Amino acid sequence: MSKTRGCMTVVLLTAVLSFAVAAEATQRFKWWQSDEVVSEIGLTEEQGADIEAIFQSLRPRLRDLARLLHREEDELTAIMHAMQAEEWEVALQIDKVEAARSALSKTRTLMLYRMHRTLTADQSEALHAMWERRRSHGESSSRNPD
């Protein structure tokens, strides 16, 4: 692999990883505390408190997993930038990055599942309808109710 192609690979990888981190950061919107969501879906104070408890119980785990993902991504970037590693070493580090990403995604998805279980069927449908409206109107993903 030429040095130029190697640098381009590192730049591309860094851009993709930066996008992934930015996308994760936008997911911090506490939809259950939004006046608009509360009124539109009829979320009760008790439901909001239950959802907040779910979030708070998993927040440390999510933070730890995000840090692990960041460390593994940094290590992959360093390995690729140095251009000294064997291909199997790069592949192994990619596996570590993807395992960390998967663990973070799985934990976040299970958290959302637990949150949505606190809603009635009608509330869940209303929340998803709200999300679809926002998505179809091009609103920021930072307001994603999921």
C-alpha cells in the first residue's frame, strides 16, 4: 500500500469514526422530559420518573462503553497511521472496535426497549408518529425521541 493511499485510509477512517461519535452525542436528548413529548403522548409523571430511573441506571455503563469504543478507535487509528502493523493486527483491532461499538449499541437499544415498555401502546404509537413527522420534515436527529 502506498504511503498516500495509507494516509487517505486513515483520513477516511477518522472521518467515519468522528461521524459515529457525533451521532452518539446527538442521542443525549431526554425526550421524556420534553414538554412537547409529554403533552403530545400523555406521558405521566410516574412514567417520566420510571424512564429517568432506567436512564440513570444505565448511564454509567453507557459512558464506560463509549470510552472503551473511543480508546479502541484511537488504537486502530494509531495502528493504521503508523503503517507498521501486519494486516492480521489491523483486522484484530477492527474486531475490537466493532465489538465495543456493538456492546454500546446493544446496551443503548436495550435501554430504549425498557423505556418504551413503560409506555402504553397508544403512547408508543404517538411517540413513533412524532419521530416520523420530525424525520420527514428534516428536523435534527438531536430531537430523535428514540
